[in-house]
Amino acid sequence: MVTVCWHDRPRWDCGHDFGDLVFIRWGRCRAGRRWFWTAAEATGQRETPERHGTEDTEAGALAAARAAVEDLAAGRPALAEMRHGDASRALRELNAARRASRAPSGETGAGTVGYLYGARHWVSDDATVPDTREVVPFRIVKATARRVYYLRRDRPGDAATGYVDRAALERDGHADNRGCHWSDADSTLYATREAAEDAVGLGRAAPADAPDLARLKREMADAHPDRGGTAAEFTAARERYKRALQEAS
């Protein structure tokens, strides 16, 4: 019996009945002049820590990745699915973690602002549970002429950076991060804590005719397809929220 069943296309498209096979994803990508590889066992919605490395040649990276798959299978019947995008993602995250661990470069500087601020507003379906409103600081690690980079996560073995458009941040006082899910605290980042507090109704009292940013953000969340809305409804709600942000600025 073959322990590992190798596939170069998604498992749901190959026509096999996998039953209780262990599902392992593996792949390779360019890393400068070398090749980076990764392999990881998927369990439900989570994956075991990835195994990865770098080889001088593509053939070497593929061989190392396949050896890692065999090792992860550990004699169990397994499906090995080729996912080169996983290797690219893992390499980006490793590089971002390395950059975040270094001191910020002095050539462009992050200016006098050491943090960007995200706003999180959770609305409970239970009327007896109060809404959650909070401001989340994100430390700036580097700023270039075009982007401001910040530390998204800083946990042992799990660090990641993100970035927003510097021109938008300086012009509007806030900037969207399109690399985030709409529900993430850093989906919109503000240059000041006060602006983030205002976005979730924690700041100073607003004028009577000021837009209700918290309500508009809640409507945007409710219109998302994940909550039963449509793409068109979510887009319209997002545009209303963004216009209100600009007016408030």
C-alpha cells in the first residue's frame, strides 16, 4: 500500500475517496537566488507548525519538501497536495518577522508617531451583553516614502507586519489596510488615538450633526456576505462609512 498519495491539484478535484487520510500541504517558491520549501499537516481549520528550509536548486527544494511530507505522514496513509502559494506566504511571514525584529531603519524614520491605532467595535446579538468598544495600538516598525509598516502580531514564533499607504494616512488621518479582513482591528488605522476613539464612540462628544461612525461601521459589518448581506450591500455600506470618516476628519 502506498503511504502517501501525491496530488498536484486540489483534493476535491481528483475524484478519489480519501476517507480518513492525513492531509498535508507542501510546496516551494523562489527565495532570491535560492529556493524555499514548506510542508504542513492540516487539521480542521488549523495547521501544525510548518516545516521549511532553503535549498540551492528547485529540485533540491522539492526533494526536501517531499521528505518532510513523508516524515509528517509518519507511516500513516496521507494525501499530499501541492500548494506553492503556501510556501510564498510562509516566506513572506518569515521575512516580515525578521524585519520586525530589527531596529527601525534611520534612513526614512517613522517620524514622531510611534504607533498607529485601530478601532474595534463588536455588537452582541444578546441585548443583555454590552457592545465592546476598544482602541488597539500597533507599533510602527518602519516608514518609507510610500508606506508605513507596523507590527500586526508579536507573539513568540508568530510575528507579522502589515502596512498602510503613507500619503492617505497623512492626508486623511487614517488609511485602510486591504490585506486585512474587515473585522480586524487594523482594517482601518488612524494616525492618532483620539481619531480611533472617535471612530468607536469613545472620544470627545461630537457635534449634533456629525455622522455616527460606530453605527455606520456596525451597518457595514451587518451587510457583509458572511452575515447574510450581499456584496453590493457591503460595498455601499463601506462607502458610506468611508465618506463619514472623511467628513469627521
